[in-house]
Amino acid sequence: MRDQSFLEQRLDAGTWPIAIGDLLVLLLFLLAGTLRHHSVAELQADPLVYALAAGPFVLGWLVCAPLVGAYSPGGGSAPNSSIPLAIRSWVPAAVVGLLVRFVALPDRGVAPVFAAVILVGGAVVLAVWRSLYFLAR
């Protein structure tokens, strides 16, 4: 019998609904933050503003969530395992996003208040989304 690869142990096809929901709530959270600093008209005129704001954090999530196990077999089985995995995945994902933002967009900066809002806000929206997912299931 062949041993499963590291990623095969971390990815379960049954977690796709959660993965899609995670990505959507993160994109909405990041859009809400972007709209605190830009108008809808500005974003319509230049969608790159949102892409540059959300991109580093989406990249961080896409890299870190599978590695930490947010979509592992246990990651989609129950809220008591799924929600902590999402939060444990978001912390390094947010750090990656902040680092990418700092390096790729040095003019934007990374204020401590911004970092705190990203860390806490992302964890909260992921926890709320996953709680609602399991309540509706």
C-alpha cells in the first residue's frame, strides 16, 4: 500500500464547500476593509486597488490553509475541529499576507493597527462562517 503524500493527508475532497466558503468570506472581509478607504466608484474605475489589497492575503490563505490542515479530513468533520483549524491557518496566512504586502507594496505600509485588524477580523469571519456552516448542515 502506498503512503499518502503530505498534501494528500492535508486535503480532503469533502471539504470543498468549506474551502469555497472560506475564500468567499475572506474576500468579503477584505472588500469591506478596502471599502473603508475607497469608494465603490474608485473600485469600479480601478479594480486593481482591490486586487492589490486582497491578493497578498488570499495568497497567504491558499498557501497556509492546506499546509496547516484546514481542509484535512478532520477539518470538515465537526465545528470543534474545523473552527480551530481555520483560525490556526489564518494566523500564518495573515502573516504571509502582511509580509507580501510589505515587500511588494512598500508604499502601503503595515501599521500595527492594520495587522491587528487583519489577524483578528479574519479569524472572526472564518469562525463565524464555519459555525454557520455546521449549524446549517
